[in-house]
Amino acid sequence: MLLKHTDYASAVRAVTNYADPLLNTEIMIADLQQRMVQSKDNDLANLHAGEQSTLSNKGYEQMHVLFVNRHANLFRAPFRRRLIAIMVIGFILSFLALIFRDHISVEIIARFSPLLIVVMLHLTVGSQICRAFFYHCDRTLMRYPFYREHAQQHFLLRLRSLLKLNLKLGLCLAAVLSIPILILPDGATISALLPIWVITAALAAFFSVHHLLLYYVFQPYTLELETNSPLFSLANGFITLGFIVTMYLAPPLWALTVVLTVLTAAYPFSAILLVKKYAHNRFRLK
């Protein structure tokens, strides 16, 4: 039988490409995703230090506080990276505002305000932290029906933590964006600055709900942290579609502010109802 197979080079190449993470992109991406959600050894100190603070908590609240203390680095690391990105964005925009101060107006900048949707989508923490929830906690517990039935409880606890982080990022971005606007001749008015602060805060809250809602309703992750849910990808695609439509319509800055604020106010209530209705059947292992 061995004499019939002469193309040994292709067989060796196929095995090598499958086994070597550097040659197999699927393995490489899976390894990278798992390293990103792995906790650090020094987080053990945070666990012991936070044990006393959880004595007054009970049930899922105590479990959530212990999780945050144990895996604090998984919350701090992406938060710090995004803060650095915000500082870089602010420096570049301020430099450009100084150079083109006499050629740019607030009205011109307002036309590009829908770009904040894409910026906040990528600057808010959510996707990586949802992977951490899955990898370190949920992939074991979601096997049990009682945990899925109580999804609304731990959803709200986690939403509160995400809101704290993302609102800080949103306000930091608004402060950074205010500097180049103030440099412009017509930028030192509340009508130019207030919408930016409201939009960034609203988007920070919106995407906090969005990432967590998609995780609970679609649960797209496999044990290897791969995403294989078409509905999850489709739901995220609506954000890109909304951005494209908004850029095409080019609404006034205050009109965009009002629309995003209303959507953000309605989204949490809808999310809670959707989690309560669908999480029991869909918040499970793939």
C-alpha cells in the first residue's frame, strides 16, 4: 500500500501546517484569543485582598465581585490600551487643528460626527471581556439550567461593570475631542461641545448593552473561543449599516445627538426583556 503513495511531501506539509500554530492561521488565532483572556499570576493577590469585601454580598453578586477581583487584569489591560489610543487620537487631532485652524470650522467637523459610532464601537470594552466571562466562568456554569434561568441577574451585574468602564472611556474621549474644537475660532461655544459629550456618553452606554446582549442572546463562542454564529455577525453588521446610513444622510449634529440618546435610553429595557426571553435556550455551549 505504501508503494502506491508517492507524494509524501504534500502529506508532510499538510500535517505540519495543521500542527504548527505559526503555519495554521486558525490555530494561531485561537491561541491568541486564549492568551488574551488568561489571567495573570498576580491577580491571585487581588482575589485574597477582595475576599473580605464580598462577605456582605450574596449569590450572583458575590460571584461577580469575586470574578472581577480575581481577573482584574482582564478588565484593566484593554481599558489602558484604549486610554492610550484616545490620547494618541487627541494629540493628532489637536495638532491638525492648530495647523488648519483657519480652514476648518465646527460645521465641517459636525458633518463627520457619525464617525463617532465606529470609533466608540472599537474603543469600548465589551467583546474581550465577554470572552473572559465565557472562558473563566460561563462555559462551565451555562451547562446548568438554573444558571441560564437566572441569566437576567448576572446580565445586570455585568452590565453595571461594563458601563463604569465604558463611560470613563467615553468621557475621556469627549474631553480629548474638546481640545481641538476649542482651538477652532468658533469652537468655544456650548452648542459645539455639548453634543460631543452627550454622543460619546450615549454610545458608551449603548455599546455596553450591545456587546453583552449579543453574548447572552446568541452566545457565539466555542470552547476554543472561535465565533461561529451567523446571527451574531449579522447583528454586528447592523451597526456598520447604521453608520453608513448616517454618513449618507448627514443629519444635523443635534438631531444625531437626540436620536442616539433616545436609542440608548430604550436599548437597556429591550435588552433585559430579550435576555429574559431567550437566554434560557440560547445561552449555552456551542
